[in-house]
Amino acid sequence: MTVLSAREVIEATGGTLAAGAVAAQFSGISTDSRGEVAGRLFIALQGPHFDGHDFVSAAFAGGAAGAVVSKDVGVGDVGAAGGQVRAVIKVRDTLQALWDIARHIRARFAIPIVAVTGSTGKTTTKDMIYCLLRRRFKTLKTEANYNNEIGLPLTLARLDGTFEAGVVELGMRALGEIRALVSIARPDIGVVTNVGVAHMELLGSRENIARAKAELVEALPLHGAAVLNADDPFVIGMRDKTRARVITYGVDRDADLQASDIRSLGVDGVSARFHYRGRHHEVVIPIPGRHNVYNALAAAGAAIALDFDLSTIADGLRDFVPAPMRMQISRTDQDVLVINDAYNANPVSVKSALETLRELGGGRRKIAVLGDMLELGDLRDEAHMEVGRCVVGFDVDILMTVGDSARLIAIEAGRAGMQASRIRHFDEALDALPALLAGVRPGDAVLVKGSRAMGMERLAEALVSGSESESGPGLESGLESGPGPGSGPAAWPGARRSD
């Protein structure tokens, strides 16, 4: 991060110096007193279950050079310590101050920034874009999926004069949130992967979800580019909402950038031929699943907007390494193929994962371990039943479901013809672990998938590590009378992130 002075922070936020000196300088920003705070500016954020003002003293004890607060805090004499000039800056709203500081830092650097949003695939797409851009530029990127009102400004606060480009992920849970994030990041290129039913609980309809995602393309500058999925009618409908150049991509419909000849390479990924303006190139995407062709096309579109050619794009995608829990493939000592796709789930991504299980599991017994899909609103029951009806068509041999809503997957799979002896349901992920470990055989293929709050990755990790567990009934014991009532999903600790 570029060094900031207290004077700059005051000017950016409209705050006042409450203690210390305007000569104080900060080598970074922190919102967690337990992390790295030495020399940094600690921002006392407030939430429903915490108040950063309670930890200002701890931040100073850890070597913080300053703090941004919205109320009086008793930190004693902060003027200087160990030769370090320090400052306390008071503002009306500390979250707004974080945004203002990030906006100030972003404005310092005239570098291209790519922003990615969508209902599914945005983190993988963001990571693919980074994989491409870093071949030419030193590139800043959103780590993990810190894509919300706190994570995005903290990402931008890392900017300094050494970076030549950036790629950020934009999550949202309500209308107006992406517009606010875009006002901070000021992206030149916007990528929209798709519009699904995630967050239906909060936004009510796919039309509202599309309106929220469209806030990105609406804000793009005239010199920028919007990269849009031509196969998604909600996304391609955004092309008239932007002043920027539009680059479309797709598989099934005509698009500027198109993929053909898609072929599964098993655990090694998928290959396709990419076409753009009369040129074509063979591309290998080292992550399984046809849906990842779309993610790669979106990444390629962003790179094309920055004048990359197809050959350079193909070379970059070949080096892509997926993030943990996103089509993460492992093979155990017993030749069990474990597909850990447990980061999140919605009906589209679950069906894609089941398709991948079928592709990779040829000749193996296929086990699908599926948890609740959250934030679907009024579509919750129907969405889970729809997945249940699909399970049989994807040649799943054993179905395990986890969570209150996922019980409907189990029930509907039974109604669709799956034998009760091949279906088991559990209230929570760890309840399923003994049966999974006892029932998996050498040579099986196991898919683990569910919304992040379900903690499904613990099952995949236990399979890969060969964790011992107390014995329980094997997978063959089944549910002779179908799934019974359950206690609902387990809570999963951690800071809220937008999906």
C-alpha cells in the first residue's frame, strides 16, 4: 500500500484530528486488532455483534500508527511512542471513512481495473483473469472472495505505485450495493458471468437480481468495456445499459468470443476452441466441468479488452490453478476420487457439479453428498426438489443429503426412482461423516457440494486425509421409509462475505 498521512485521511474522510499529529503516517490499513497493525491505520468498524472501538487500545498496543473512530475512546496519550508519530481521527461513520480512504487511494493510480460480478462463477473467473493479466502486468486482485463493503476497500487499500492492473470481485445482497462498490473501485472493464437465483430471498426475483448486477455495466466509463454472457438472456439484456464497448461471449448463441469443440479431459480439465474476429485457438482449461468454459471465456473477454491475443490467453489459462473448494480434485491412497466443490451452491452450480461427477466418475461408483442451498427465498423448496429429480439422470449411485432443505433433494430423488437403500439424510455435515467414511469403497468417486454455511468441506477433507471416526452405519443402510424430520443446518463461524 502507498503511505498515507493523517492529513490525507482527514481530507479524504472529512474527519477531524481528535488526538496526536497530522504528521502521522500510515503504511497500511487494518480493521482487526488481532492481525498485522504495526505502523498501520486501525479503522474501528461497528457491526451487530462487535464494536471496533473496544479494540482501539489493543491496536495501539500492537504498534498501530493511528485510528479512525466515530466516538470518543479512552486511549490515553497517543502523541508519540517509540519515536512513532500517531493520530486519532474522528469521523461520522467509520465504514464510510474506509470507503473514502479506498476511493482516495484508487484515484491516485491510473491503472486498468477489471470488476467481476455474477450469480455463479465470479471467483473462478476473477482468478482466471488474474492468471492472464499477471503475464503482462503486476496485478492486484481480490484475495479469496473478499468482495463486500469491507473486503473491496481493503483490497484497494493495498494499491501502490508498483501495480499496473487490478481485478476485483463484486458481491451483493441488495440493490444499490454494487453501485456503491463500483463508486469505490472505478473499474474500466466489467464482467457479468450470469444471473441465477442466488439471493432470491433478499431480492425477490431474477429481474431484481439482474437489475443489481447491471449496476456494474451502467457505471462503466466510455473508454471501458462490458464483457457479457450472450447465452444468459438476463446478462445480454444489459448491453443497452452501458456507454462502454461491449464484448459478448458464449457457447450456444452467436457472440464476439465463442467456444466450440468442447471436450472433457477428465481430471485434467476441459479443452475448447476459442474464436474471435476470424481467429481461433485451442485452449486447455485445467479444471473439470463444461461450466468452466464459460468462466474461461469471460476471463478471455476481459483480457481481449486489454489487447491480449488468443495465443497469450491460451498460454495463461493453461497455468490456471483453481482456488480451494472449487472443483478441487483429489485422489486418495485407496483411489477414491474426491471432488470438493463445497464453497457454495445454487441449483445451476449443483447441476454442473453433478454433470462433472458423471464425467469423471465413469466406471466408478458415484456418491453425491449434497447440502442445503441457501438464500433462495420462495424458490427454496422447488429448487431443492428440482435438484432431487436431476440426481437420477446424472447416474448417481449413492445420495447423501445434509440439512433441513436438502431433505427435499432426498425425498424427490426417491420419488424419481432412486432406491431408498441408496439414499441417506443427515441433519448436519458432521453427522454424515461416520457413514461416509464407513461406506466409501476403493475406486469410488465422491462429490461434496453445498452452500458455504453448511461446512460441507469438512467431509471432503476427512476423505482426503483418511481421518478416522467412530464407526457408524454404512451407506448401504439407507432410509427405508424416506427421510424424516431434521434439526436444520449447522452454523458456520466467520465474517460475512457476499456471494
